[in-house]
Amino acid sequence: MSQTQGETLKKNRLGVWGVVFFVVAAASPLVGMTGAVPVAVVLGDGAAVPGAYLAVGLALLLFSVGYAAMSHRVTNTGAFFAYVGRGLGTRAGVGAAFVSLLAYIAVQVAIFGFFGAVAAGQMKESLGLDMPWWAWTLIAWAVVTLLSLRAVDVGAKVLGVFMIAEVLSLFVLAIAILVQGGPENFNLGASFNPSNIFAGGLNGTAGIALSFAFASFIGFEASAIYGEESKDPKRVVPRATYISILLITGLFVITTLAMVNGMGASKVVDKVVEYSSVGDVPLVNPANVLFTMADQYVGSWLATLMSWLVISSLFAGLLAFHNSIARYFFSMGRAGVLPSALAKVNKQGAPSNATYSTAAVGALVVIIFAVRGLDPVLNLFYWFSGLSVVAMVLVEILVSLAVIRYFQKTKEDTRPWNTLIAPILAIIGLGLGEYLLMSRFGLLAGTVAKGVDPTTQSWGLSPLGWFLILLPFVIFVVGVVVSTIRRNENEEMLKDLVN
């Protein structure tokens, strides 16, 4: 399909590290360290949590092998659904497009809630500024929207500053703990022995730890979204994908290993409960675990810095996901799946109408939750973050299937490891991850049926919980139906969606 200048993203804007900045910012490792990790320790594997993060990182690395092979053949800002469309057909590609859009919208509004809650508490405690969570959220919303209307490399530079500060703070803490040593002898076996990682079974504590680890990695797959705007997509996308997954996995594994040994492998659960408790209730303040370790092993200055970096990490995640959503809207508008007006770009080469649409959706959700008086963390963050991970892993499974089908059909790449073995192993790992996420969704999202203990019972979901975990599958079917209807009207544009 021919494209006018006003319907083409600005090319040659991003190098490998520019894409990495967007990807790592989306994963927000500091937020995972302060939110998911303490819960995974207490309710999951205890000292073996570093091994759980390593296992998930390896599964996603296997996924990245086929993902990178596909990026050599397809350059499209739609990324996931373009890959699915090439391998499994246009209808499946459009279905994947709808699920991907759902996943990214869900995770962005989830971060809006968490950002507002953290910013409101921090600003009140540190600066005496008492404003409701939604006010801070809307301030961030406005800044993110303005930055997203600029050239994509401007956003990359902003994210680069935040990401470097975030990564350095975690590595400084980890190195300080590992050099000084904890109250017990250094114990690698407690964290990486498979018998410890999988203790309790997948329906028990191991499943809880692995599900929280999967939830911490969302955003790593965004590298291909920026292929059209990168300087050399066939080189940039694969390298950025591998660097991002290795960096994120390394951050989680090294930092959690340091924290486990800093508290003592045999006492880590008790210590996390102690540091995170408010009154007699554990895990009410999980971020205090990391801050206490920073204060103890480095100094109060690092704990204070980290408390502010959590806010910057959340803001960076908002900016990264806003850019991702806008590019999905753009690509789907360009293909005629959504209104064609979404396929317009401004003078800076940014998808302007898609950016405004992304901002409108985010503002609408925030306003609804604020007006109804729903909690920004217990409701907005937990509900939508759980939904987003289930949706994204579903698409990753479809991508792995598409990689196998595409290369078996075209024979463009005959390397068995890249195009068959690694994707099959990824499907097994991701399928297991999807099962764990769905079976433990009540614990992840706080949508447990009355009378059910989510720490001991799987699948005990409320009606809302069932609605949220089934929604990605329903949306996929909706996308297939829309593709079937629109195909007769605009077959050539639909083909562009997956080219």
C-alpha cells in the first residue's frame, strides 16, 4: 500500500540503546523489586525467588530466539500481530492485534493507579503537598502525552536518564550487600537448587513465585514495535531484544540474590514480613523491604533516592507504554482495522492522532475510578496489571506458534534451533506461565471468591476475576470476527497490517 508522508513514522531515529531504554523502562524493574518480589518471597519460594526469576528469564529468552528470527523478516510497528499474521494468517493477526492493544492499555492504566498512589504518599510525606492520587496521575498523564507528541528519540533520551539511575541504584545495593556479606554464609543452593525453586509444586508456593516473576517481566517484548523508527531494524531489534531480556533478568536475579543473603537465606521470609508489616499485617508496605536493605548496607541516602526513583520508574513506564499503545493504534488505523484517522503523524514524525486517542482512553479510566472512589492500587493497579500479563503471554504463545509455521512454510531460515526447537520450548514455558497466571489470578489481582484462601487454593475466583482472565480470549475472537468482516471491504489494507 502506498503511504503519504503524513502516514509514515519518522525513520532512523533510534539505535539499539534507544530501543533498550523503552523496553527496560516498560518493565520497570525497580517497581517489581519493591512490589512483586516481597510478595513472591513470603507467599512463594522464600530464598529460592532468585531462581524463580532466572527460570522465567530463561523461558522468555527462548521466546526471544524465534522473536528475533522473525524480526529479520518483518519490520512493522505492530510487531506482535504482524508476526502472528505472517505465520498464522491475517485473521489470527488481527485477533492478536486486539489482544495486544488490550494488554498495553491495561498495563498503562494500572501504572496510572500505582503512580498516583505512590506520588501522593511521597509528596505528602516529603514535601507536605496533600493532593489526591488522581491529581498526581493527571499531571503525569499530561506530561506523558506532551512527550509522546515529540520525536521518538526525545522520549528515548528521557527514559535513558531514568533507566540508568534506576539500574545503577539496584546494582549499587546488590554489590554492597554481596561485598559486605550477610548474617549467614553465602548460599547459592538455597536460591538456585531446582528442588528449592519448585518446592511446594506449581499449584503451591512455586506457582505463586513463578507467576509473580512472569508478571514482573511485562514490557520486555516491545523492541520490535520501534522497528520502523530504528536506524537498522534487522540489526537493532534482535540486539535490543536480547540485551533487554538479559539486563532485566540480570537485575532481578542479582538484586534478589543479594537481598536474600543480606537478610539470611534461612530467615528471609521472617525478615520480609517484619520489614513490610504495618501494625501486625504483613506486606502492607512491601517497598520498605528494599529501602530497609538500602539503609542498612549503603546508607539512608540510597533509601531516600530509591523512594524517588520508584516514582520516576513508574513515570518512565507510563511514557514507554503510551508510546507502544499509540503505535498499535497507528498501525491498526493504517491497516483499516480501526479508523484511518489514527494513521496520521505530525511534523516530528510521531503518531499524533493515535497519541491523543491513547491519552483519551487513559484519562477516561482514571476519571471513572476517581469518581467511583475505587482504590488506585487494590482496584486499578491489581485488576488491570493481572489482566495485562494474561493477555500478553497469550500473544507471546501465538507469536511462537507463528514463528514455527512461518519458517516451516517459507524455508527462509532453516536453522532448527532458531525456528523450531527454541519456539517449541518457549511455547511449553509460556503455556506453563499462562496456566500459573490464570490459576493464581485471584492472588495477583485481588479477585478472590468469598471464603477462598488464594495462598492455598487455585482458581478460586470471583465473577470479576473470571471476567478478567477470560477477556483476552474473548477479545481475540472479536478481532478474528472484525477481520472477517473488514476483509471484504479492505483486503489490501488488512494485508498491510501483517507486512
